[in-house]
Amino acid sequence: MSELTINDADFANLRGQTVVVTGSSSGIGLETAKLLLDVGAFVVAGDVNPVPIEHQNIAFHKTNITLWEDLLGLFELAESKHGKVDHVFANAGVAPKTLFVEDEVDENGKPVPPNLSVVDVNLKGTIYTVTMGLHFIKKQKKGSIVVTASASSFQRFGCTDYGVAKHGVLGLIRGLHLNLRVLNPSIRINGIAPNWTETRIATQAGTEKIGAKMQGPDVPARSAALLMADETKKGLLLFSVHGRHIEIEEALLLKSVNEGLIREYLPEEEFAFDKLADVYISRLPKKWS
Ligand SMILES: NC(=O)c1ccc[n+]([C@@H]2O[C@H](COP(=O)([O-])OP(=O)(O)OC[C@H]3O[C@@H](n4cnc5c(N)ncnc54)[C@H](O)[C@@H]3O)[C@@H](O)[C@H]2O)c1
């Protein structure tokens, strides 16, 4: 586990780069868009709501991330305006809705299926954004994707639909990191994991009741921009908490799984998952890039 200090100079190479940002009209996405504009990047913003800022370097496409056609329109706008996509910030998301213990029944007393709308946006929509992003970034053979995971990606969280989706998002980052490592290590994927952050999803009034301390959306915004800018950052998860930035993925993987379990009990299998990824990649039907 290591704490990072993020300086404004760290964002310098984002100048002139094209960044597609989803969930750009509020909270963490909006703050990241403003930061990117400040450092001279071009932002192509996608959200179900209009983006509330005007700037010569921002373009907006109304986008529901659960709709493939909307996302295609967003990325095609980026390509037509700037000729390329350098980075994607897959950030759009919604608040929890169901705990999966509601046990709702219909008028005949029969159980009805749970509401999966949060999983639909926060997981399916994020997978759509990332796979669409890869299609466009691949053309440059270089670039990065940053995905908004959450502190709920790696711990018990009773808002079950949200926690399920955010665990899935961490799985997406981990899986794609292994694959990109082989396919093209110049295309990177990383995640941010904000702790309580004051936005439309998480309000001060709500978190006060549970004794949690808020940070501003500028904190995860800086962690997202750093992961785009720093080409050495690959497959990481930056936890932002109380204004601090802590890399936790290496610690989660190495300590609890590899060192603690696999190395001790199954030392010969230490690299089995990496090798499995290599096998699946070798079976891909066409050359990737
Ligand atoms: N606020 C927190 O404490 C916190 C903590 C961890 C993770 N997150 C994550 O941060 C991300 C951003 O959320 P936020 O906290 O800034 O909340 P927010 O509500 O302020 O911003 C979310 C944005 O996503 C947009 N959006 C929602 N559904 C969409 C869809 N289907 N298609 C396109 N856009 C859509 C909203 O219109 C909004 O502009 C989310 O993925 C959220 O899960 C937030």
C-alpha cells in the first residue's frame, strides 16, 4: 500500500489530449472535466443530463451509458472533432436502490424479480463504455481507461445492488489489465475508488447520520487525472479518502491473495491466472491490434 502525492505538474502531458468522460454533468465527472480543461485537454462529455459548463474545449453528447448507440455517438463525436480518443473516464453511475432482501411479491403473493436497474447502469453501462473505449483507443495503439469503482468494490456493503456492481467494476479492471498486459501494454486500465465524496449521490446530510466524513469531488478527480497522465500506472486502484490518495490494488492482490494464500498453500499455482489469460488471448479469433 502506498500513498501518492499528486502535484499539478503531474497532469502536464494531458495538454492537447482527447478525453471522453461519462457522468460529466455532476459530481466527480464534472470536477474531472473541469480539471482536464484547466490543464489544456479536450473533453468530450457524455451524460443523460446537460453539462453545466461552457468552454471552447468541451463538447457534449447526450448519452445513456446503457445504450450502445448513445455511446457510439459519443465516441464518434470525439473522433470527428479531434481525430482520436486518448483516454476514457468511465464514471457515470447511480445511487443504490435495492438490498436484495425486499422479497417483493405480486398481487398473487408470488415473488417478483429484483430491480436490477443499478446493476444495469453501474456495471453493464460501465462495461459498454470500456469496451467501446477500447475500440477507439486501439486505433492509436496507446492510451488509457480510468474506471470509477468505489470503496464498496472491496468491502462488505449492505446496499447490495451497488456493491455487486462496484465489485464487478473491479473485476472488469482486473480482467482487462491482465489481457491488455499481453495484447498491448501501452493501453492501460486503472480504477479510482472514492470514499465518501460530496456529490448528488452522496450528500453531507446522509453521511453525517452514519458518522462518515466527506471529501470534495476534486479529490477523486485528481486521482483520475493522474492515472490518465502517468504512463507507468497500470492495473491499479487509487483509493481517495479524506483528501488522500492511496494505491491499494497491489496490496490487495499481493498480501491477501498471493502472499497470504496462494503462495503459502499453492506455490506452484502462483502465476496460474496470468497463464490462463495468455491461453485465452492466444485463442482470440483475429489479431487484436
Ligand atoms: N459520491 C461518492 O461518495 C462515490 C463514492 C464511490 C464511487 N462513486 C461513483 O462515482 C461516480 C460518479 O458519481 P457521483 O458521486 O459524482 O454522483 P453524481 O450523481 O453527482 O454524478 C453522476 C453523474 O452520472 C450521470 N448518470 C447517471 N446515470 C447515467 C447513465 N445511465 N448514462 C449517463 N450518465 C448517467 C448523472 O446524470 C450524473 O451527472 C459513480 O460511478 C458513483 O458510483 C461515488
